[in-house]
Amino acid sequence: MTVDIPVRLPAADRRARAAVAVLFLTNGALFANLLPRYPQIKAELGMSNAVYGLAVAAFPTGALVAGPVAGVLIRRFGSARVAVAGTLLTGVGVLAAGLAGAVPLFAAALFLAGAMDAITDVAQNAHGLRVQRRYGRSIINSFHAIWSIGAVAGGLMAAGAMALDLTRGQHLSVSAVVFAAAALVALCHCLPGPDNEPVPADLPAEQVRPPATARRGTAYALAALVLIATAGTLVEDAGNSWAALYLSDSLRASATLAATGYIALVGAQFVGRIIGDRLVDRFGQRAVARTGGVIAALGMGLALAVPTLPGTVLGFAAAGFGVATLVPAAMHEADNLPGLKPGSGLTIVSWLMRLGFLLSPPVVGLIADATSLRLGLLVVPLAGVLTVLLSGVLRPRRTAGAGA
């Protein structure tokens, strides 16, 4: 029996991995510090549910507008510098949103924060993949799990700040300074040099131009993968934009307790990401996504059917756990679709899934104003049902003897 002896990587590579982890942590924590403050901002600015939904949609709108610029900036300045600069400007946007005294200013600040967040997201993933190539094995999922830790930490920071009666300006200034300092320290340990990607080998002719029937199959699969990823973003946005508001307004929770809905969703999502790779290896991505869709639909569906504070927090947790692997699964499958150039499927899914963040807030807000926020949050169990219906495009478990 042979024993694999782990190769000890150079210290610089290990420090670079830690640095990228810090960037993901700060990215998750910065915006999460603002989310539990949304009910206060909504009340102080006198926003209806519909106006609130349109205002918070400025964040994903900024992300959609700025997303394509990230690649140009990375090629010009390098992924590490772009990620850190984006982190600093995200903190500025979050602070400005917390201090905004009018709805247009609030929306404009969220647009800036969303634009910078999108650029940071692309850049930190690009640098994480550089580090992964040094390691020679997959480590990118661990970075996304650390992002979830950052999001939970940010939510807890906000809950603690509100419990201490800190003003939004005090709280968000501390958050911006702390995470800006962390990002700047991380930059000192990122990989040096340009982000040179290896030139991919020529694809086989049948993958460049497959038969018409195969192209139609690829188009259907790509559309289904976009919807699966969008289902994941819809659930995430329910936690981002509406969890604290629903718990505080509909269930009369205190501001501190209202923050637990978002924390529960992101925390459960972190658990799902930590164990997701092992579950996929054992059961296949299709079964994991399908089961996750059932968990999200039943968990949040029961919470909305029988609304209680503990049950709703558990419902958000079930939703976060259920969709934990959806976006990575859709991206991975899209990147391997036949007939597409390398990276094209991944780019399309990454771009279009942001529509979930853009469309969800105003749609839920309009439903909430017409009926109730409780009915508006039905988008969460419906996203779970959509995942169950479309998960057939994902890969099943590998059978024994299948190629690696």
C-alpha cells in the first residue's frame, strides 16, 4: 500500500492563501454590517415596501454595471490590488448608505457599494485561483466558506453595535476602518506579479461546432444552470434584504433578534459549503442540489405557513443550507458545457445570476405592499421547487470505474 506524503508548499504560497482568505472574509463582513440596519434606515427615510425594494435593488444594479470592468482592471493593475481597492471603496459605499439622509442618496451609495463589491468579487476569485494553481488541488470552496464566516461575523458585529446603542455612523466607520486595515495587510502577502493565465489548448472540432441537436441541448442546459444559480441568489437576497425586516415588522422581534434571521441563513450556508464537497463526491451534484431544494422549500414553506420567531429563524437556516452548493454547481457545470469556448459558460452564468439580486427586491416589495411581506417571501420556497425541477442538468454521482 502506498502512502501519499503531503508536499510542503513554500511559505509564500501559504501566506498568499491566508491573504486571499482574509480578502474573502472582509468582503463577506463589510456589507453584512449594513444589512441588519436596513429596518432603521427604512423607517427613518419613510420608505414603503415598494420604494425600499427599488432602493436596495441599486446594489445589484451597480454590480451588473461594473462587473464587466473587473477583467480590464485586473489585467491592468493585477487581481490583488483590484481586490483591495474594491474592498476599500465598498467600505466607503456601505458607510455612505448608512449615513444617507434621503432615499436617492441611499440608493446611490448602495449602487457604489454594489459596483465595488462586484469588482472585488471577481478579483479575489481570480487571485484565489492563482493560489489554487500553486497548490495543485482545489481550495476555492474553502474561500467561499470563509466568505460566509465573514458574513456571519458582520451580522454579529451589527447586532452587537445595536445592542450597545452605537449610531450607524460610529458602527459603520469602525467596520470600514477595521476591514480596510485587514485588506491592506493581506495585500502585502498576496502573490506578486501579473495574473498571467495559461493559454488553453485548442478544443476538438466537435466541441467548437457541435451538431445542431447538441447545440440546442447546450443552450437548454445553460438556461437551466442560469435559473439554478438565480434560485440560489434569490434565497440569499431574501436573507440580505428582507429577513431583518420581516422579523422586526411582521413578527415584532427586537432589532437585535431581527438580525438572527440573516445570521442563521448565512451560517447554515457556511455549513453547507464546508460539507458540500464531500456530499457531492458521495452522492453527486444532482442529488445534493435536489435534496437542498427540498430542504429550502419545506423549511421556509413551513416557517411562512406557521409564522413564529424561532420557526422563521430555522426556516431561513434551512433555506441557506439548501442552496449552499447551487451557485458553485451551476458555475462548474457551465464551464464544462460542450460547444462553448473555455470560460464562456461560467461568464454567462456569473453575469445573469445577478439578475436574481436585481429583480428580487422590487418584486418582493411590490407583493408585500399589495398583500404582505409574508407572501412576498414565498419566492424562497418557490426557488427551492425550481431547483428540484431543473437539477436534472447537473451531474449524477460517478459510478465505479468512471473516468476521473
